[in-house]
Amino acid sequence: MEHGAGALSCKGTSLMSKSETPAELLIRKLESIGELSGSQRDALGRLEAARVSVAPHTDIVREGDRPTSVTLLLEGFCCRYQLVADGKRQITSFHIPGDLPDLPFLFLSVADHNVCSLAPSQVAMIPHKAMLGLFREQPDVAHLFWRGTLIDGAIFREWMVGIGRRSAFTRVSHLFCELIVRMQAVALSSEYSVELPLTQTDIADALGLSTVHVNRTLQEIRGAGLIELRRGRLVALDWEGLCEAGEFEQTYLHRQRTEAV
Amino acid sequence: MEHGAGALSCKGTSLMSKSETPAELLIRKLESIGELSGSQRDALGRLEAARVSVAPHTDIVREGDRPTSVTLLLEGFCCRYQLVADGKRQITSFHIPGDLPDLPFLFLSVADHNVCSLAPSQVAMIPHKAMLGLFREQPDVAHLFWRGTLIDGAIFREWMVGIGRRSAFTRVSHLFCELIVRMQAVALSSEYSVELPLTQTDIADALGLSTVHVNRTLQEIRGAGLIELRRGRLVALDWEGLCEAGEFEQTYLHRQRTEAV
DNA sequence: CGGGAGGTTGAAATCACTCAATTAGAGTGG
DNA sequence: CCACTCTAATTGAGTGATTTCAACCTCCCG
């Protein structure tokens, strides 16, 4: 891991896909789920943060940890996961740039699950103290972050419904719909095409399926002409059809507005 | 539904199991997951609230609603649930007295799931305005409520792990462990015995199983001498064994302390 | 041009579901 | 107090979705 401390508003390095600062990304994310005033944006810009590169498949938080800072994903992809007795893995969420996967530990203190990177990633680490200071200064910003964690919860519930009550075909389609909409919201998609560095094993562990079955299900979805998925790129060839196949209703994502592609 | 407005601190009616006010219950709940100062307790006591009786199997919130108050469950039992295309139901959480099942809609505005009672229940309805006023006055209390919703999220994740990766036997055992610990935390259990007004269909819908399979699994768990379950009362005959069978680790519940029985 | 991770395939096994009755229990009204 | 009724629990049999196991293929990367 390379470290680099500094203000969250420092300019992005060459690795940033756009010349955008971490603060700008965070603001964009928050504005995709609510509204910010000028002074609130300013306060967010003053957050201190350390910038870190994370190799793929590296744990960022481990069960039992007591994190002292919050991780803002700048680039890449990561997930939350838990392991069960016999070694099986359940991925409980995927995270894209703009997400704060370990924000819950700001108030839960001790980590009850793991967070790890799935692709080479860049993150900004914001000390808990800085977050709490921001919340004291701007309580409404705290409420917006809270809203963010509540949307996380809504996504958990939606996944639960999928794992518990939907067929493999529906589940996989639904996941793709969700990821596309979420990535659109932070402008990480061109049309209905997104970069998706997931293995079939990752998808299986997220949806409570076996790899073999995910493989066969993907072939079905491809066969229905709904998607194309190769080399880490997912394209929805038939968005309407994919939504229908996934029984996807995006209300649970609680977008303020969906940004045009 | 009978209505009755008044301060949240008004004395409970005859139906209250203990002569405890709604505010006292709420304080007890919050203190099971964190700490409150005297002035914070006072502020909680000043919350205005309307008291309502709810018949069993009555929806309290419906998908698409825009609630304007928060529901504090005083007595009884309720759950969150979602329906899928073919009519199947997934219960995403169970709620016991002290819980605020629709708190998320304070910040999400539009309900993305349903909340309904499973038993005859008493609730206190606290206007959103009153909650927001409390949060303005006592930001740390807001953080404690936030912590509560984060624990909700942790429970969602744990359920996801169960539904996705654990056997029916483990899942059912785990659910019982969780409910017993949660009810102990608000002193609703005597020893390892709790009132549990759930049908096998409810359990099935919560765990992503069929009723038939739940029935057979219960027989197995009973057969192993771990529990007794009749007429709405669950008794853990072998607590250690039940925890082991359910692979139950209670860290995810993030108790401040576990109250003695 | 290996080597390795990830993807694909086939066949057999199984957990859990569906369907369809049957039984038990709690509440109701005569 | 007993039929009646409705809901919940239970049982058996047959089915099916998904898993497991094990092999093989493919593509990327050094």
C-alpha cells in the first residue's frame, strides 16, 4: 500500500479517470441521493484525508477490527463479505467509487464483517474525528450520510428478497440492473455499458449460488439477448428486457435524480 | 385502530406489561446499544407521540407510502416484508418492543417495503418533526438512533449470510438465538424462554424456506433437544447447543451490554 | 510457450420444494 | 358443552432446481 496524507480536496493523481478531487466525487455521490448547500460543499471540501492505493483482493477491513477512519472508494471496486463455518463466503454488498463501505464502523466501533477490494483500487481515508467534526458543524450533512447508510440497508433487503425468493435467472439479472443504475448515478457508465471486474465466483457468492450455476445462468441470460459480458465489461443489450427479467424496480435505490448518461 | 394523542411520557395503559412509559421503553432500548446522559433522557421524555392499538396482521406501512411519523413498537410483534412478482413473500426483519421499524423513512421519504403487525400490538407514533427537533437539540441522540439503524443493517447482512450460505437447520437455530438475545436485551425473556407469536409460514418467509421444510427442520431441532416451541412460546432447552447449531456469534448485534435475565 | 486463474461442461447427488391430504388446536355460536 | 370452522401444523410422495465433483478448455500474462 502506498500512503499519502493530505486534504481531501487535493487534486487527483494521474490515476484518476477524470481530473476530479476526492471531495468532488464525494459531493457528487451525496448529491445523487440528496441536496447540498454551498457551505455544506465547502465543509466537505475541507475534510482531511489520506490517499491509499489498494491492490486487488486485499482486505481493507477485517472482522474484529476497530477502524479509526472511513474509507471513500475513489476508483476500483470492492465488496463486503462474511465467511461461514465451513469456509463458504457470502458477499453482502458491492461498492463502486463514491461509496463508503466502512462508514458503519463510525458508530458500530467493532467490525462485524470484512471489506476487500476486487480490483486495483484507490481510496481516501478520512479520520473518524474529521467525520464527527463535520457532523457537528453540519448536522444536515450527517443526515445525508445517514440516508446513504439507509439506502445500503434497502439494498441489503432487496438482495435478501432475491436470495430468498427469486430464481437464479432473476437474481443475476437483478444484480446487473442494480449495478448499472448505481454506476450511472456516479457517471461510471457509457450508455448501458459498465466496467465490472467480477468473477463468476464473486457473483455466485453474492447471490447465494454455486459458480457452476451462475455460469449456466449467464449463458441463459446471454442466450436471451439481454446482455454481453466479457473481459470485465457488462453491456445491457436490452435494458427493458433485463429489467423485466430481473423484476427490477429501482425505487429502493432512492435516487434523488438519475443522471443522464 | 384506536387513537390517542399525548406526550410520549404519558403513563402506559392497563395493557402495558409493566407500568412503564413509552419513553422509558425507548430509553431502555437506546441504552441497550449505547449511553445516554440525563439531559438526553429528558429530551427523549419530551417527545410527543400518539398511542395506537394495532390488530394482528395489519399493515402499518405500505410500499409507496410517505410516512410522516415514526412508529415505536410498545407491545406485540411486527415485521418488514416485501412481495415478489409471483406472490411469494420475503420477511426482511422481525421487530420487538423498543424497535422503530419505520425509522428509515424519516430520511428515505418513500417506503420501499411493508411493515405489518404479527400479533396484537401497541405502538406510539412520533411525528417526524418531533424526531428532527430532538436531533437538532441532541445530535448525539441522533447518532445513537443512527447506530440503531446500522445494527438493523448488520442483522440484514447476517440474515443474507444465512439465507445464502447456511443450511435450513442452522438458519432456523440462528434465528431463534437472535430473537432470544434481542428480547433479553429489552428484558422480554425469562431465562431462555420468550413469547414468539410466529407461524411456521412466517419463519419460512423470513428464512427463504418452504413451510413444509420449516416444519421438518423444527422437528429436527426439537429432536436434538435444543428447543421447545408450542403455542407461541419458544424455550431454548440447551442454549449452548442452540448457539452452536446456529453458528451464532452475537457480535453483530452490537450490544452495549447484555442485561442479565 | 508455459502457467494459472477463470470459465465451461457433463453427470450424479441432494436439499428443498410442490402438491395434496390429514391432523391438531383455538375460537365461536348454538 | 359440543358441533362447526378456520387456521396452523404435520405427513407422504414425487419433482425439480441447484449443488457437487471432476474434468477440460481458454485466455491472458509474463
